[in-house]
Amino acid sequence: MSLPLTRRRAAAAVLTAALLVPLAACGNGDKKDADGGSEATSSASGAPKADLTVLAASSLTDVFKEAGAAYEKANPGTKVTFSFAGSQELAAQVKQGAPADALVTADTKTMDGLSGDTGKPTVIAKNRLVIAVGEGNPEKVENLKDLADSKLKVVLAAPEVPVGRYSRQILDAQKIEVKPVSQEPNVRAVLSKVELGEADAGLVYKTDAATATDKVDAIEIPDAENAIASYPAATLKASEHSEAAAAFVAWLSTPEAQKILQGAGFQQP
């Protein structure tokens, strides 16, 4: 004997409601897990939140300040602090166990020497050298050969510094003998000597000369006589924020970071 229509509809409604209860419970649980996952992620980009310390070559001083600000804006809750010095000084700091999360040098040789302390490096930019002279080029320096003039006060970076090594590389290739009045610990120190008038000329990166156009002029060096500086970036194995450090290093190769680097005169890697 079949149930009346109204009683059958009521029974169906009860059964449907009973079946929906566990499904709703499962749905709420999934949402909670998803929410928990997004809260565990640090920022809008998904990079983990952290206070990062990045050791970087002196020639990156200005551009990395801009890049760091852009990265922090895109990753709320993350702070990036830079420590700038000559690449050889940075390498010594890494070997001594200085607390840091990532490293960017101005040459691959220095980075390769730290393979036991870093992750796999990625070249993020390239650079070239120019001759920096006082504003207006009072000594009328035109090319590399002019640097051999004994009357000219020329300053170079020390040979263990990447820019110093590049400088000697291009001078030796052209068989030009230069006796510098001083050998500086990093490229910014070379630039400063020229800015202050303590030297008539010095070999620096093109990007460094571009930061002081009101005090120095840059004499271009032909490509055939020049050297290309590569800037590798890598995480440090001793980092306490390995995921956040890896996210920052990866970001340096993104279009946003590359636009900042190239805007400062760096070349594509």
C-alpha cells in the first residue's frame, strides 16, 4: 500500500536534509583548511614572511635599495636589509659565518668559490666598465691608453676585487701599463676618489658612474676592449629563512626586478 502524496514528499525532504548534513560539514572543513593555508603564507605573492639579510656587491647599492623597497611592497610583512661591500669582503663574511640569507656578487669567480655555502647561483644582471673622470674631463682623457700617462693620477680597485680584476684584464689585453696612485677595496671607493678630485681617472662600472653624473663624466670603452661583469645571486645554506631567501633570489629574475636593474643601466643576464 503506497503512502499518500503529501506523506511521501515529507519523507523525501527529511531524507534529503539528512544527506546534506555531512556534506555541509565536509565543506566547512575544507574551507577551514584552505583559510589556514592562506594565513600560513606570508604575503599576497605567496612568499613566506621573513626579515631577510642580503649581502650584495657595492655596485648594487643604489639599485638594490629601490629593488628592496619594491619587493617589500609586493610582499607585506617581509623586510629586506642589505649589507654592501666588495665581493671579496662578502665572501669572507660568508666563510666566517655571518648571519645572512642570500648573496649577490659582482663576478662568478667569487660565487663559485663559495659553492659549499650557497645554493645554485643564477646570474641576474651584467655590467661593463667605463673610465670615470672629473666633471668636464679636465685632463682630456679619451681612451684606455691615456691612463698610462705618468702625469695622470689613476686609481683602481685592488686586484682581489672583481672590478679591480676586470680593470687589469682589459689593461693587460691592450698591453697598457698603469701605475695607480691607490688601490681601493671596492668600486664605490674608486668612484669617490674621482668625485673628490683625489684622482684624475679611475675604472668603474658604467652603473656606478651613472650615480654621480653631477660630479664625474664617463668615458666609454669600446666593447672589443671591455670586460663583461656578471652578477650571480644565490641563497646561503646557513639561512634560517631558506624559503623566503629563495623567493627573493627568484624574484630578482622577474620582469619587475629586471626593469629596475635595467633602468639603472645594468644589462640583461
